[in-house]
Amino acid sequence: MKPRATSLQVATIAALLAVGAVAPNTARSATSEAAGPQIGGCRVGFRGEYKAGFWTPIWVEVRGRGPESTRVEVTTIDSDGVPTVVAADVSPASATATATSTTVLYAKIGRQDSPVRVSLMKGDAVLDRVTLKPGPVVGDERILPGLPATSELLVTFGSTPIDLAKALGNRDAGGGELARRIVHLDQVAELPTEWYGYSAVDTLVLSASDVALFQSLAADTTRLAALTEWVELGGRLVLLCGQNAPELIGPSGPLADLVPGRLIDVVELTQTSELEQFAQSDVPILTRHSTIDLPVARLADVTGRIAAFAGRQPADLPLVVQAPRGLGVVVFAGLDLDQPPLAEWRGRPALLRTLAELGTTQLEDGLRPSPTLATFGYNDLAGALRQRLGRSFPSVTTMSFSTVALLAIGYLLVLGPLDYFVIHKLLGRPMLAWVTFPLIVLVTSGGAFWLAEGNRGDRRVNQLELVDVDLTTGRARGTYWATLYSPRSQRYDLALTVRLLGRELPEQPQTLLSNLGLPGTGVGGTQAVSRDWEISGTDYQLTDQLSTMAGVPIQVSSTKSLVGRWLAAVGPLVQSQLIADPDGLVEGTLENKSGAAWTDGVLLYSGWAYRVGNVADGTRVEVGQQLDPVRARALLARQARGRSGGGADGTGRGVFQADEASLAQVLQVMMFYEMIGGYGFAGLPSRYEAFCDLSDLLNLGRAILVVRVDGPGSELVDRQSNVPLGDETDSRLVVYRFVLPVAEENGDAQ
């Protein structure tokens, strides 16, 4: 008789079989090198920090020699829960089997707790695959959960940390405060290679005391160009440079182009009271018996606003300068905060905090939107804009709940009491119920189908476009928001045809097209909880350098919200000669050379607004007291309120209500959020599309002309046929802002 296996032996054999079954997967690093390339490691965002719904840099390291045409695919989930794929060819590496190469891709991670799947592909074959799941720490195929779309992300770059986190503090959302993260980078390779890789960054601080580090940045022309372009397109840069200013911001220095002035020399600061006062610190830099050795970079021909200076006049020794750069802002301080004596100064956190917050209006305590807005699922003004774009479409009828309820009650009455009365009482033939019952069901079902088809309408696109033209750099920045309605289930190949002032550009500019997330917890929200950590379902691809979307699925009678960004070089569309007086009033001339008529033009400068009105192409307008300037904040607020919350008297003195405001009114607040009153006026932050706010420029020597232009703007088109997906009956609005230089009475242009 053979001995029977004990339960312990059976369990041991089962365990060995299980180990043998998973051994090929767990031994990937050993077998993949012999068989081909493998994914060596992945980095997401800035030291693991990123915002949901923003373009995020993802670095993928590939180890080993692979076949030709190998590519990396990154799959994320957009805010609607649909998998989205971006791909890039593997960067070339040496021919050895142990070589490594790093490929940088850019993707939008649509939800905070979404996973990221990284695949190494050869054609349709998967050579290697890693799924990064959100967790409390980075590592072991884990990434940090994304930050909320409304959070603050500040990045410092330099060889030595400057403790900005100590000055401002990291925090999670809650208690009426927005989340904040501060990240320090010390390697050039950690910086994005594209300008939109910085889209989630609120402020970038360059601590330029290490000459070698910033010479390495200058040698990487791709990364330096991306940083500069981000600033010019609306970014906020704080540049700190003192002792090594001649090498870094001198005439041939790598950072000279970012400085709002011309370097003369480096001097020793002998009095520190002005710096302490600017930092609002009671702690002196000098003790009673110490001497100071504080090198400061001295600038001449300064543009912008001198926020702190030493000497009798601001031009003697500017210490802190805040200046416009394109559509962005540069804050320059000719100091080294990571070097003695400021490195040991106990007031340094206060100085850092003041520099980081210079020119910005801090959000008020108690950031809690009204319960009405919370029910819509969004917590940012961009959410109100997205909801308004998808609220209604021409020819598409939405049946009210009361109508559906009445039809349902009518169906039950016909099916029950009426059928019974006719069959039993009038005809006296109960057997006819076998005919009338299914007939009523069929007729009612057919009527419901006919009614649904009739109300479904045709394909529609609601569109909104904001075009900013900076005359100092000759560049245009366009932002295009759209909601595409599909009457039936279909896949779409989408592209954006750019039009400037009703005309297509000679060459298609750089464009980005992607899903528009909803900041909040509602349907399509970036803070909505994902069902699980598995990426499954029908995906679509972002192709052609993120300018097109291939195979976007839209279900029957459903919508897809989209956002496009485009950049182009433009000619002199406006000829301006404006001079400001000491009271902040401006006078001069504007000439429309855009080739299109302007409607409802308003010129803004400092705290004043001038109603320019309608201006035909080729017409010159005199600007001055004859236009009866009014306070800009009052005019903008009155236009933003409109009829929403304006009260029965029509005075417009009510409260702005984002859920009731029109598309134009929501955009009005987003365009000049801080000037119009910020959170106190809107009741919501405006951080998801914060680059739209150009309030800072109005206080830094720039005038902004806001006009509407009748005629077609940019359009969403089918990628294959280039045929527009909408028509002239669709809802569309195009607003232009021209950023103009203004000279002072002494003749200096700002």
C-alpha cells in the first residue's frame, strides 16, 4: 500500500507549483536583459509631485539594446475615466546590451488616484510593461497620488536648497486651505524639455549661485528654451543672482535674457534696513558688532517695478525688481540666498515668502464654495466654464423631468385602466387583451424611440477662444475650449484648425489638444474617485506631438470637453503710442492694423479703463480724457455680473454667481481675476486655468486692449478630412487681448 500524502506535503507541493508559475514574471530583470530591452525606471512630475489634469513630464529609462522602431507608450486615465495613450520613440543609446537611454513623454493624468501604465513596444508586441500605482511613497512601481488641480506647486532649482518649504510650508487641502507642495531640483536633467511641462508649476525659483550648474543649463539649449518660452507664455519666475552675476547674467551670461535690466557690476551692500523692511522681518541681518559682506548685482535700464532698493532713489541700487516678460512675470533679486550672510539669517524665510508672493493676491481664508456650486461638482471657475459649454446645444432638446413623469403616467394609464375599460366594459371581449397589450407596448416603445431620435439633434460643438497677442515679443497665445456633442456612439479623430482674426495662418502653429478636466469631485472631475487601479476599456491616442486626438470614443447623446493651446508668431496687428502720467492715466493713439473690425473695445491700464468701442480696420483712435476713463475694477465687475445676481433694479450690484453666469461673464472673471476682486468676488478660486489672468501686467507698465472680433475663430475638425465638426449655428465666442507697451512721461518704455 502506497503511503498517503499528508496535508502538509500537499500544501508544500502546491506552494512549489505556485512559485514555479510566477517565477517567469518575477524574474523579469534577469530574463529581459538576455531577451531584449526592458523598462529600467520611471520618474513622474517634479520629484514625484504633479497635478491631476495638467501636462506632466514622465521620464522612462530603457535598459539594454532593442530592435529598431522601439517606442515607449504611456497610458493614463483622463478625467472622464477613458484610457489615453501617448507614445514616443526610444531615445538612441549605444549598441551595448547594458546601455541605458531616457525618453521624456508628456501626459495628462486625469484623476488624482489614477495609475500610469508604461509599455515598451515593438509594433503591436509588448516587450515590457510596468504599471505605476498611486501610493504613499515613490518606489516599487508606486507613484504619489496627484495633487488637486487647484493646489499650489512651487519648484526651486539650484545646487543648494533655499528652504522655501520652511518659508511657505507644504500642506494638504482641507480646513479651508488649498494644497501646496514645494519641490527642490538640483539636476538639469530634472527640468522639462517642453514649455508645457511646466504647466502645473505656479512659481519657479532659480537660485543662481552655482556657475557650473547654470552653465550646464545653458548648454542644454532645449531645456533653457523651454523654460524661457514658459515664462513668456504666462509663467512666473523668481531669479536670484548675486556674487556670480558677471558670469551668469552679464552680456554673454546664460541667464542674461531673463533679467529685467542690464548688469553694471557687483557691489557690496552696506546698509540692510531696506532689505529687512521689504521682507517684513524684525530680525536684523547684522548684529551690533558685526560687519557685512553682502554682494549685490546692480542693474541699469530697469524695466518694470522696483519693489526694493538701496540708496536715495530706486535707480541707485535696485534690490528687487518685478517686471513683465511677454505674458509672464519675472521677479529678480540681485542676492544669493543660499550664501552667507543671508544663508544664516533667521529672517530669510520671511524674505523668501515675500519674493514668492510678490505681486500676487493671496487667497482668503475659508475657501469654501457655496453649497449650490458644490452640487455641480466643481471647485474652480474653470469648472463653471466647462459646465456652461456643455449645458445646451442648438437643435438638441432636453426633456424636463416633469415631461418624462407625465409621459410615464400616461403610459401606465393607457396600459392599465384605459385598456381594461375598453376591452372589458365597452367591447366585453377580455381575450382582446392578448392583442391590445403588446400593441400598446410596441406603439409606445416606437413613439419613445421616435421622440428620443427627434430630440437628439445633430452633432454640435460649443466653442470659446481667448487669444492673447503680446506686441513686445510678436507672439500670439491661443486657448480654445470646446464641448463636442455626439448624437450617436462614434469614434472621432480630432484636430484644431487655427484661425487668427478670421484667417488661417500661413503655417499651422504649434498646437496642443486634449481632454478638459473638471476641477472637483463631479462627473469628469479630477478629484473623482476611480473605480479601481486597473487601466481597461477602449482607449484613444494623442498623436502628432500632442496636436491631434485619434479614436476618441463618445457615447450616444454624450459630450466630450476639450481644450486646445496654440502658439504663433504674428505681425504688428496694433500700432500703439501710449504715454502714462504719474497718476496712472494714459494718453496716445491706437491704430487697428489687424485686418478685422473690433467690437466693444476696452483699453485697460493700471487701475483705469477706457471704452474704445467699435473700431474698423485701419482706423486710429485717440486715447485720453475724452474717453471718460473709469475705474477698471468697477467696470470689469459690472460686466462680469451682468444679469446674474444683478437684482431687480438692473444695477448689477448683486453677487456674481458662477452657476448662473454666461460664458462671457465667466471668461471675464478668469481674464482679470485678481483685479476684479479674486476669491472675494467670484466665490471660487481660478487656478486650473490661472494663466488666463493678466492682472499682474496691468501693474507692471503694460496696457491691455480687450476686443471681440466677429467671424470664425479656430475650429475643431476631423483629422482625416479637415472638415469642421460644427457649423455656423453653433455657439461660439472669440475674445482678443492685445498687450501693449506704455512709455512714461520721461520717454522710457516699460
